[in-house]
Amino acid sequence: MDLNYSREELAFRDEVRGWLAANLPQDLRDKVATYAELSREDLLRWHRILARQGWVAPAWPKEWGGTGWNVVQRYIFEEECGYAGTPPLIPFGLAMCGPVLLRFGSEAQKKRFLPRIYNGEDFWCQGYSEPGSGSDLASLKTRAVRGGGHYLVNGQKTWTTLGHYADWIFCLVRTDPTMEKKQEGISFLLIDMKSPGITVRPLILMDGGHEVNEVFFDDVKVPVENLVHEEGKGWTVAKYLLGHERMNTGRIGASKRELAKLKEFAARQPGDDGRPLVEDTRFRDRLSRLEVELIALEITNLRFLDQMRRTGQPPGADVSMLKIRGTEIQQSLTELMMQAIGPHAQPFRPIGSDAEFDTFAAGVAPRYCNFRKTTIYAGSNEIQRNIISKMTLGL
Amino acid sequence: MNFDYNEEQQLLAESVRRFLAKEYDFEKRRKVVASAEGWSAEVWAQLAEMGVTGIPFSTEYGGFGGSAVDLMGVMEAFGDALLVEPYLPTVGLAGQLVARGGTEAQKKAVLPRLVEGKLRLAFAHSEKGARYNPAHVQTKAIRTGSGWQLSGEKCVVLGAPIADSLVVSARTERGVSLFLLDRSAPGVAVSPFLTLDEMRAGEVRLAAAKAGPEALLGAEGEALALIEEATDFATALVCSEAVGAMKFACDTTLEYLKTRKQFGVPIGTFQALQHRMVDMVISYEQAKSMACLAGSKADSAADARDRARSISAAKIKIADACRHISQEAIQLHGGMGMSEELKVSHTFRRLTMIAQQFGDADHHLARFARLD
């Protein structure tokens, strides 16, 4: 047993760290550090910088641009990005549609879409959830009827993250409503967001931000060559993809960065007695507990990775634990930061001039609001518990 | 980076596990606990035979020169079986003080016999009012013409009634020091009791107990760092012991959920119980990770601060997990979990005590923050 990285792993980490220090543009770094909103252009800019370096899709096969890194190297890369505070890589193309095409796509589909995903030419979004289908995804109703060389799609998707930026959407649609099991008769379609009949309507969240949307389909024509895998086998694709979606939800690097920021902030912020807040026992205990949680999560994550590397087994239900604990920690960090900032958490938006307005402080409480999503998205933490219960415990 | 036990560690843990499964099942353990001595000399001799008492001691004294990591699998097996023999006080605590602080003569006198299973030790340190503060020592040691004279009271000394020798902390004019005493020396009196987790411990009264000049263990007045080092080592061991006990609690509870029927179905089909069971398993996995951290850091005397902070981080999580898993195990067993007939209620008692042994979560939170 040796909890330290090997010399090779440390060298790899230093290489990534050094490259990030030299290549992450300062304005993007600042935006992430101050919780500012990232534009479509910001996100794509960082994507393309990584693509030029050849690091944008490490897990893909080498022939499509993958790096050939093992699971530990991939983990180190992700954690270093998180710790450096890079803009996120939007997963819908790279980590979702890409792997689906690699696994189920035709050669023509791979050739058509993968290079554009890799190079950040197409911005993708995900068409899964519907107003009546959340955790019970298989109950989805959006209908696709085949006729001639195309499907005619009608229905509605919701919670579509960054749909307002997207060029393409991958969708689960119902092609056969007569099947007895709701998991059957579902198909996986790739749809051009510029198709006539698509309407995107913003859903403003409680933090005031626009990141999710409703997407309406009204007689949208989708060429049959945009069907992935067989018609009616969309659920197989969806299950495969859900496994991928849960891969990187531990977000340990980013949480470490937030913890360091919180400690530094609490050392400057006065407590009730005028001494630094970080010396207040009650606050300090919360902070320490959170740090210990993060240490435990990091070691657990490494332990699972080590297991994966040795056995060659893909991540099973264990990943659900990382999602549960990782998101709980992310939420606690935003909560404690908001608590640390005290009364200054209340200002939200300036009216008139913002010369006197502390925009950083005003971003802290909205971030707390926004992060409530983490225990709900990508399979709510209750769904994750169901998965562990069934897959690991056999209940 | 790797989290594997090496082949030797696996083999050792496996042989201990097999031995305990055969010779220390719940019924046999019950008899040991009920016996007059409260421990089994045969089991102890067997453990020594298997080399378990010698692992963390130098080969010079018949040991194997092993580390805390080498003991993790063994401690897990002890936690699973709820071993009541005085392994922790002898090997984990007092033996470490001798090995780390003793003179060549002291080590020669103690360690080979300890390794052979012929000598049991206890560490008489804690005092009334000390709580978990290692520096709170009011027992006095005065230099006399013929050596030392110790006076004071030590409380909750694990293994004291069944120890041959005691390592005693006492304050001299130079500060906290350690002494190696015969338990049967004049002036040493032990009031024995059974602990909640069914081990033997006692209050130790030192009434002008006399010891020779050779009894001083380590440098006079400089024992605190050594005490912290040995306590951290023992804490790491107890973390792994907890992991073994928690694993049993989780496994037996899961089994119960699958077999116990109410309303015509196994109670494990109820989501309210499934999610609680899942949370137990998550707690267990986190605790196991922290036991790995504790084991890996326990021997690093070079960076005492990093060692202490890591051990405290581990003990915080382990303490929380001990409480969480033991309480849930009983709750999910329903009334059955309350019964003394079920092993899980004894596991509950051990986990309850481990949560506070060598400092509860609050103690270690304060230490963890202080060392930041």
C-alpha cells in the first residue's frame, strides 16, 4: 500500500500543471475564480485550446484523438484542471455524444460528427428530460414517426442545459408507443438545432442565471441517417451513456480549490469578536469537517481508480458513491462560503451604478442557490442510492 | 499509488481470519469473555505462534520489522471477530513505547518475550480529569537513592489486570516521563473491571511504588512526543479494527434485510431501509479509505505534524462512521438488534467505544485544526 503517486504519475501531474499554468488565459481564469458567467465563446475557446494540445478527449480511442492515458492519468488531468480553475469542458459532445457514437454509431456518423465534436465546431446539448419524465426517464413521450427518408418529431424536452448555445441536440424519442415495456420503443436521434420547428425557451433558475431551457419540437424533420443504433434500441444507448455521465462527478480538484479559497477568505473575514472567522471554533469545526470529508472522498476516489486499473473493470455502482459524496461536498462548500460572507451575502444586483457594488460577494449566495442542482442532476442522489442498492447490495 | 495489501500481508490476514473463524467464533468468544481471566491464553499463544505479536518489532528482537500497514488486515480480522485479548495495549501501545523509546537493555528484556507471547503489557497513562489531553499527567515520580518512587492514580488502563508489566507516565521535576514497572511491584495496585466492549481494564493506584534506576523509559521529561507517536500508531490500528467491525455490521445487516420478512416481503424491498443501508455502505467505504490513510502515515516519525494531522483526520471519519454504522445496524435489525444473543449488539458495543478511544471526533477536530 502506497497512497502517494508514483514518480511517473507525479511527473505527469507536473507536466499537466505546468502546461495549464502557461496556457490557461488569464481572463478565463479570472472569470472562473469570480464565479462570472461563461459565454459560449469562452467555453469553446478553452475547448479549442485543449483540442490543439490534443488533450480535449483523453478517453477517446487514439485514432479519434484520444491520448492513450490510463484511468489514473485521466483522473490527474481532470483534477488538475479543476484545481487550476479552467472553464469546464461541456460534456454533451465530448463525454456523451462522442462515446455513444464510438460505441453505437455507423462509420459515416463517426466521420461526420466526431472530428467536429473534437475540434469544438459543433456545440451539443442533451435532450433527455421531459416535463413528465425526470428520474423516470423511460416514461418519455416525445414522439418520432418514420415516413419516407425522415422522422417527424413532436414533443418537448426540458432542463436542456446550454440548449441556447447548441448546434445539435441528441434526443431520446419514442418511435413505437405500442410496446408493453416503456424501455422499449425508444430511439436515439441526432437533431440539428437549426431545423425548422424547433423553439428554445429559456428557464431562468433561482440564481437568476440562464443555463437551462425548454426545447419544443413541432413537426421537426430529422433525416433517418441521424438515427444512432437500431430503431427501438435507444434505451440501451441511454443506459450506456448514464454510466459515462456519472464518471467525473467527484470534482475533487475544483472542491480543493474552493476549500483553499474559503480558508483564505475566512482568515481575512472578521468573526463576531473581531478575530478572524477561521479562529471561531464553531466555524472552524464546520470547515475542518468539510476538509476531512474531502480527504475521505479523494482517497476513496483513488482507491476505486486503483481497483479499476488493476482489474480492468469499468466503474460500477461505486461511482454512485462518488457522485453522492462529491455533490454533497460541493454544496457544503457553497453553503459555508455564503455563511462566511455573512450579511454581505444579501446584496444580489446593483440598481443604477455598480461602482460601489461588490460583485464577488453578490455572486456567493446565487452560487449556493445554483449548486442545489448538483444533488438533482445526472441521476438524483436518491436515484444513485437506488443504483447502489440494486447493483452493489442486491436489494 | 496502490491500495493493495502485498502478498505477505494478504496471507497473514487470511491466516488470522481463518484461525479466528475456527477458534474464535461468537460462541467461543462468549466463553472467553465469561471466563475468570477474561482472555484466552491459548488464543494468545496461537497468535504469537503465527507471528502476529511480532510484526511491528525489529528482527533483532525476534520480530518482523513490519509497519502499521502490515497490521491493517490483521486488525480488520480482530475487529470482525471482536477479539478481547490485549493486543492493542501490548503490541500497539506499550510495546511501541518500549521499542521506540527504550534502551537496548529494556528492549532486550521486554521485546523478545513480548514477541513470543510470554509478556503482556499495558500503558498506564490516562488520569481523572485528563480527558484526551496527553499532557495532563499529575502522577509524580521522585528520584530516590535507589531509583524512583511513583505516586498517583491512573484510570481506564486497558489490559492492566492481565498485564505483566506496565508502562507508566509520571511527572518528574523535568516533565512528563515514562517508567517500566512490574505490575506486581510493591505499591502498585490494580482495581480490575470489565469494559463495555468486554475487555479487561483497570484503575491503577501507585502508592509510593518503587522502581530501580533502570525503570526510566526514554529521556526524562521528554516523553510527550513519544506518547503522541505511540498513541497515533495505536489509533491507526484501532481505525483498521473499526473497519473490520463495521464490515461485519454492514454485512450482517444486509443479510438480515434480505431474509427478514414483514408484510409478506423481505424488509430489504422497502426503499426507506434500502437507502439507509446504502448510506451505511458509503460510510464504510469512506472509513476504509481513512484507515488506509492512517495506516500509511502511522510510522512517519519524520514528519510528526503531517502524521498527527492525518491520523486525526482519519479518526474523525472513523468515529463518525462507528456511530453511524453501529446505530443503523441496530435500527435495521429492529428489536433483534437489541438482544445480547446477536453478535451485532456486541459489535455495536465495540464500535461505540472505538468512536471515543484515543480521542473522540471533537478532540481530533480540534487537533486537526490546530495543526493546519
